Amino acid sequence: MAKQDKDIIEKYKKKIRGEIAGDVDFSSSYSYEYKHFRETQLSGARTFYEKMCQAAERTLPITPSEKDAQEVETYLKLAHLETTPQGVFALAYFLSIISTIVAGALALVLSNLFIFAGGLIAAVIFLLFVPKIPKRILTVWRSQASDELVLAVLYLTIYMQHTPNLERAVAFVAKHVSPPLSIDFMKLLWDVETKTYSSITDALNDYAETWKDWDPQFVDALRIIETSLYEGNPSRKKEILDKAIEIILEGTQDRLLGFAHNLKSPLEILHMLGIVLPVMGLVVLPMAAAFMGDVIKWYHLVLLYNILLPIMVYYIGIEVLATRPAGAKKTDIYQFLNKKYKFGVTIGGKDLPIPAGFFGILAFLVVGGLPTYYFYILSSLPAEQFRDALFSQLSIFASILLIAAIGFGLGIYYYLSVSRAIKMKRRIEGIENTFTDSVFQLGQRLTEHMPVELAFEKIAESEKSEIAKFYKKVVQNIRNLGMDLRSAIFDKRFGALHNYPSAIVTSTMQVLVEGAKRSPEIVGQSLITISRYLRSVNRVSERMKDLLAETTSSMQMQVKVFVPVIAGIVVGLAILTTGILQSLGKQLGGLETGGAREQVGIGILDIFNIKDMISPVVFQLIVGLYVLQISYILSVLLSGIVHGRDTAEENLETGLNLIIASAIYLAVAGGTMFFFNQLAAPITSQLIL
């Protein structure tokens, strides 16, 4: 009998949960849900790092100091890394030992002590930097999550307006914000379930403390939301929740203002180190190579321009992005990206089920196919003829085409890889911009005791934007398919939200469905409040764009125009200088006969080292690759400043900038090459004669 009573109680508990939580899957167990969600959302690089630490801990047990262990443990916990401080330090020592052994063996075999010295330097680097990887991962994690903080507070207040249950509000946030912040909120629920915390309030308080140094306004907003639980007066409770939104928005705006003002200095440093100084070095390199050809080799330039400088510029850019505060508004297409629409591209407004990589390779072959075949033919020539061929105008132009082909191929790939996502995002942005007003109208009609179905119909008739189709679809589902309100909106097959994967629209409709169970007046007031919140968020977002407009427009000019134009001119000058020096070398070489050499040529020939000079083809390839690398890095930085961590916007920005920069570089480098060639023709012909 007792068992039957328990079954009946459990049955009605589930029924009540379904009625109160609605679409929020307030599961009786979050363990599986959290672990599964974590596994599907964390990157392969993170899981590889975890496995490396676990393997190193088994191979080389290390016990770090208590202070270091506690510090690393904090980073591991907040970054959701499934390893231990012992594993982190074991990996550092393991890599140091391996690098020392390998370098020592190579030094013995090659009889070169510099290799062993390099191994020791690598060992020190491993010991210093590997233990800091968890902190770096957490920094990136928090930087990505910060853009969702305003939405998290918004969703908490929206839910608490009609259902003062903090645990269900946290579940509501976990469902409707994007990773990585959703994983944090899912972890809070899991911690409460596993008795790590006795209540969701304790868990949320501890979690808020971890954001104290990142975003203190977020912490204040959470504290205020918690105090609303103890307020019985509905109007006073509403004022408290409104204050939470006001604090997070004002804090966001103030931090963005400071970020915009402080952005000038690091960008000037980036401009000098990444563009101005490298270009100045490129101008003098051809002449320096003519005098020091036996010292300056092509791999020195590759090391400097294609490895060290890009790494340095990228590091500075990442540090700049790490200081970016949370954004106010971010159109969430996470739901869209996890559907079947992710595969394929959009060309001319049509969706094609073809991978973007196919078009990238096709673009490379169209532009770079002949140059690639040309250099393949040249590679079969004897060494002396091959070197002479690299100084020809045809070889130089073929190398320029090769760089352009790489840029076009990568640019088209990046652009088309997100074409469908961007198409959907722009559509959602348009919907969300009109959704705010329609929600206000819907709330007004519901407060007038109008039935929900009729209110939807009236809004659909009055609205002329795309959001009207959403309201019409809801009405059609109710009338033609006999669905209830929840199914008409959320049904996975026929629901109106099926073609509107917007987190804002989804969460608002969830509030509407749950509030409608109480009374139209209650849900109407909630919708009016949501509309006011959304207007405030939009206002701060527009203010952010205004603050960053000057900086972003300057960076756009650098990426698309300044870098490729300057590099193209420098390449043209280098080709001119190299051509004149080569002609001069041939002329002086003709004097190496008898007395003429003794009287005229010996001093000059000893100064010039034409034979070991870097060919213009190699020089152009190095510079061209540097242009593509800098264009990519600045595009990532530009996208991060404007949109935060947004893969779709980042790939779009990168793709467009690579295509434009490659086209300008091709035109400028090719044009200056032919122009300077015609200009220098009389000089070189006289030298040869």
C-alpha cells in the first residue's frame, strides 16, 4: 500500500513539474544531461589536453606545492577540465624531460651543442608555461561566456517575474543561453543534485564570486535577483528585478566605453609591430641581401615574417580581445548551427548541399593551377637554370598568382562555410528587431482580457514584417490542426518556432505559454516587461556600435587596403632593385678578365654577392604569405572587437577580407612589377651593353 502511495505521489509530482516547468526539462537527474552536454560542446583540443594530463600523471607522478595545486585546481574546476593539478604538473615535467632527451640525442648524433641548448630552452619553456594552460583555457572560456551574461540576467528576471523559483529559473537560463555559459548553469544544477551544495542559492552565490574580478555588475545583478525571492509585494518585487537589469546594462555600457577609449594604444602598437616596421624592413632587405647574401638566407625571412611576427601580432590581438567586456546583445544562432542546415553553402540566394571546401579548392585551381604546373616544370631543370628562371618576370608573376590563389581559395572557403548561418542570422536579427514592438502589442492586448489566440491573430494582421508569419503559423496550428498553445508553438514537427531558431523568441514564448496557465493579465504584464528589457538591451547595443565605429573603420582600411597596397609596392620595389643588381652583377662579371679585373672589378665584385642573393620569387612568396597571415589575424581581431566570440561573424569577416586583400595585392604587386620593369629597362640594358 505504501508503495502505491509513493507511485501516486510521484505521478502527481511529475504532472506538476510539467505544468510549472513547461518546456524547461526540469529533470529529476542532471548528471547524465550535464556530462553529455559537456562532451558534445567542448572542443577536441580540450579533451586531448585532458587525456595528455591523465597519461602524464600515470607515467610520472608529481606532487606540486599546496599553493600551486590549489591555484590550478580552481582553474580546472571553473574551466570544466576533467584532470588534476598533479596531472597538469606531470605533463610539464614529462615534456621537459622528453625535450631534453631528444635534444641531447640529436646533439650527439650531429655534434652540435646548439641543438642541446635549444632543448634546454624548450624544457624551461614547458616548465614555465604548461602549468599555466588551465588559466589560459579559463580566460578564453570566460571571454566567450561574457557575451551571454546580459542574456543570462535577462532570462533570470523574465522567469522570476511570473515564477519565483530560483532553481527553475537557472534551468531556464541553462536551456536558452549558448555554450559555454549554458554549461556553467547546467553545472550549478548538477552540483545541487549531487549535494555539492545544499541549495541553488549557495551554488549561485559561489558561482557569482568567480565573476567578481571579471564583471562585478553581473555579481550585483545576481544578488539583487536573489533578494526578490524574499519580497512578497508584487510591485516591489518587479522594481527589484528591474533594478537587476538596469545594473547589468549600465555596467556593460560603462565597461564598453572604457574599452573603446583604451583600445587606441594597443592597436597603435599592433599597427607598428605588425605593419609599419615589417614593411620598413622589407624595403631594405633586397639591398641587404645583395651585400650579405651569404648571411641572410630565405629561411631567416620565413622565420621572421611567417612565424615570429604573426605569432607576436596574434598574441597581442588575443590579449586585446581578453580585455573586451561583455556585449549587450548577441543574436543566438547556436540552435541553427546544430541542425542539418549547417552543411552546404548559399550562392545567389540558393542553398546548395555542397561543402564549402570544394569551392575553395576550385578557386585555388582556377587561379593557381597554371602557376603550380609552371613551377612543377621548372623544378625539373638543373639547379643553375632553375635559379636563373626564378629571376624571370614570368616566374615572378606566376608566384604572385599563386599567393592570390591561396588567398582566394581560403577566402571563398571561409565565406561559404558560414553563408547559410549568416543568412539565417541576418534573418533572425531582422525578426528580433521587430519582435520587441510586437511583444509589447501582444502584452497590451492580453492585459485587456483578450484570449491568447485572438491576440495572436490581431498582431498577425497589424504587423507587416516577417514576425507576422510566426503569429499566423501559431493561429493556423490551433485552428487547423487542433493543437493547444504549447504544441502550436513548440511542436518539433509543426510548431511555429521550427523556422525561427531565435533564443529570444523561444524564451519569450516559453514565458507566454507558462503565464497563460494563470491568466492573460499576468502574462500580458510579463510580456510588456520583456519588451521594455529588450528595448534597453537594443539601446546599449547601438551605443556600443557607435563607440567602436571609428576604431573598426580604421582597422577595416588597414586589412583591406593599407596592408596589401603597401606590400604590393614593396614587392615591386624589391623586384626593381633585384633586377638592377642582377644586371649590374652580370656586367661586372664580364670585367673579370685579366687587367680589367685587377683595375676595376675586384673591389666591387668582392662587395656584391649576386650569386647568393634571394630570388624575387622567394621574396614575393614570403611577403605574400605575410599579407595573408596579417589579414587573417586582423580580421579575427576586428570580428572579436565588434561581435565578441562569434565563429560565424569571424569566418565571414575573414573570408571577405582575404578575398579583397588578395585581389588588391595581385593588382598592385603585378602592376608595380610591370611598371618598374618598363621604367628600369633602359638602365638594365645599358648596364648589360
